[in-house]
Amino acid sequence: MNKKIDSVDNVENNEKPIIVAENLSKQYNGKTAVNNLNLTIKKGEIFGLLGPNGAGKSTVILMMLGLTEPSSGSIRVADFNSTREPIKVKRITGYLPEKLGFYEDLTARQNLKYTAELNSIPAKDIEAKIQDALEIVGLDKNKNQLVATFSKGMKKRLGIADVLIKDPELAILDEPTEGLDIKIANQILDNIKILNKVKNITFMISSHQLNLIQKICTSIGIMSKGKLIGEGKIDNLGRGLFSGGKYIIEIELSNTPQGIIEKINELDKVVSVTDIDNVLEVTTDEDIRQQLSKVILDNNLLITKMNIKDSSLEEIYLKYFKEE
């Protein structure tokens, strides 16, 4: 992936939603694949849809692209109804499926040319767009090579080039690094970050891989058994799912006299205080670290550590996915 993309410092990160799903459900033969899903993804985000295989992620994508109709509810992409206006959705959306479908007896260039023609890209622009896309993914030297000779990693990179040909507002990537070695996977993730920043492409990445979602996404939705069990910024999800929206502030002290616990308990917004081997876990309704610091320092005690405890994605994954 060799093409240099100049940094742009002032790309607008529009807060307007690009994807809005409302009460979205899908049944197949009496079985519920997606259950009353409500989801909002803002323009300019790299959003991760995390869940084990069979959680309903692929069904959500199919409804998003207008490839299958919801049983109830609705989904809109860039304010287009995916069910009633699928062609408009497809014009602004690039899709990388988990299983790629290139013509293996054609070259990389020929496959991309076919995609460009399908998307009504003017003939005079096609070759330049092909060259640009192949340079971004580092396949420009392989453009006249038959796809049948490509490795799995090269095919994934060609898949991203295929997405980029149409200059999408939204790119949906289903398991984009599945089965790839670490070096190639990291190259793909680096390119996604650059394209998001420089071209303001919104990415929705569907995966069951925790490490992938943690590396690249700032906001995620977690699916389990057809339901969206959590959505938001990664740093806040643990608090929402495990602590009922409350903060747990960890304070490590050089020693913990009983009097300090009583004084902390007297603070407004404090729900409870637990002492575990000189580490206090203070449950609060708000982030009151400043007030806590003052009380502790006023009592001539030394704070060696203070932080908000957040459950990791690993904890969330184990809690909700162990029975999948």
C-alpha cells in the first residue's frame, strides 16, 4: 500500500447521521435474525459492529443495502430509505463482503473497469480512478495480473480498491482482515484510517474480532442473538453495560484510615465506597475526581493512583458472547 495521501487538517466531520435504523427486525422462516434494532451512525465515523457469527450482523448489512426487506421497522442511509430507494443507497455506498466475488479469469484492472462501468463512471475518468485505487492499496504493479493468481490478502486489498472506485460516502466492510497475516491486516487498517481522515469516508466494519474493532473503531455497536445490547464510544460502553451508567472511581492510597472512607461517603453524588487492599472503589453518579482529590489531600494522605474503572471489550465479549 504505497500511495502517499496528503494529510488534510480541516476535513469537516459532519455530525449528521449517515445511517439510522429504527425498530428494525427481520425474521426468516419464523426465526428472528434481527430483533428491534435501533442504531445511529454519524457521518465521518469508523463504526464497528461487533458480534459472534450468527449474531445478525450480516442481516443488518443486507437490509442496509436494500438486498433484503425488513420484517418491520426501517433503515435509512444518507436519508434514503434502503427498502424503497436501494439504487440511491448503492450509488453512495461501497460494500466489501466477507466472501469476495471477482472474475478470476480477468485481471485486477479489468475487474475494476467492470465495476466502474456498472456504476456509470464516465469513460474518460475510469483509468485514472483505477490507477488511484490500486496505488492506495499497493496493487498498482499487479494491475495486469489475473485475479486467479492473487493471494487472499491481495484479493482483500483489491476488494477495498473496488469499494474506492465509486468514491463512496459510506464503505461497509464485512470481516475485512479475516484470514490475513498481521502485516497485511495492519496495512489495510492503516489505509482505512487515512481514507476516513482525508476523504471523510464513513466506515462501518462488521467483525467478530475484538482486536480489529479495538484497533480502529472509536464507536461500536455490540450484537448478540439478533439484539443490539450496547452502542456508543468504546470508553463508555463498560459503564453503560456493567454499572448502570454510574462511575466507578479507583483510588490507590499509601494507607486507608477508616475516617477517610466516612468523609468520602459524605460527598454529594457518592453512592458507595469499597476498600480492597488500600484501593478504594468509589461508585458515583458523576465524575467527581476533583472533589475526591481535595478531600484526600486535605486529610494529608498520598494518592498513588486515581482513575475511572471501565470494563474492557474483553469483559463485555465474555459476558455476552460466551453462550453464542
